[in-house]
Amino acid sequence: MLDLRPNCERCDCDLPPDSAGAMICSFECTFCADGAGWPLQQ
């Protein structure tokens, strides 16, 4: 099972578990919609 973290790992904004703006990658990194839109190599 994937682990959704409570904050965006890019900007540290709060992400409630029922948030439609929470996104998770296959490495279990959690991002908000804005954070997921940035290049992840930075």
C-alpha cells in the first residue's frame, strides 16, 4: 500500500488525506498539484 504523507514534499503545504489536490508518485513522494507540476530534477 502506498503511503500518503500529510504535507507536500516540495512546498510543505498541508494535504489532508481526502484532498483532490494531493498527488503521489511510485516512489511514495507526496506533492500538491503545483508541486507536482514542477520538474522533479530540481
